[in-house]
Amino acid sequence: MNISVIFAGIGIGLMVGLSGTGSAIGLVIGGSSAIGAMKKKPEVSGPSLVLSALPASQGLYGFVCFILFSGFVNPDMSLFQGAMTLGAGIAMGLAALFSAIQQGKVCAAGISAMGSGHDVFGSTFILAAFPEFYAILALVVSILIVMNLM
């Protein structure tokens, strides 16, 4: 088997695996806080559910990258294409992993504050967008990389 295909396969796996792992961890962080907040103030269930679901987007970005790159993986791909796919996988996977976890922490803090009676949904939503920005940047970089492979 061509080493390029192995590089590409690892890259695609990292795109999906790391981004999904980050989303899962971020969702648990936010969801755990939502459960605590809803026990104190049941009326915050809607906003808590919205905030706790935000880290799921990074997993979706990894899946989008998988779709974009999977069409390029073939036995005839060059070493350059394989290496670029691996690089995109590392970049996308790590950015999504860490941004989803950190976003989950921001959301958990806001959910906890709402459970204590503070009206911070809007502020939390805006603050939660900041870590997400870096996953979006990684997605854009991955799209630019795949466009160069065409």
C-alpha cells in the first residue's frame, strides 16, 4: 500500500476522531452543569439545553472535513496529497478537540450562573463563540487545503 494513502487515512481519522472526542467531552461538561442548574431552577432548562449543546458543532466540522477529504483518498494519490491530508487532520482534529472542551467549560460556567439566578444566557452565548472561532478557522484552513489538492 502507498504510504500516501496511510498518511491520508490517519489524517481523516484524526479529523473525525479528535473533533468527535472534543465534542463529546464538551457536551458532558455543559450537560452536567445543566442538570445541576435545572435542579435548582427548573425554568432554566431551555437555555441550559441550548448552551450545553454548543460544543457539538466541532464534531460536525470534523465530519464535514471527512466528507471533503475522503474523495481524494485513492491508491494513486501523491505523497504531497497524503501529507497535506494528514496535516489538515492534525490541525482540524486538535483545534476542534480543544475548542469544544473549552467551550463546554464556558457554557458550564454560564449554566451554573443561570442556576444561581443570574441572567447571563446572552453573555454566555457570545463568550462561548470565542473558542468555537478557532475550530471554524481550522475548518476554513482545511477547506483551503482541499481546494489546493484539486
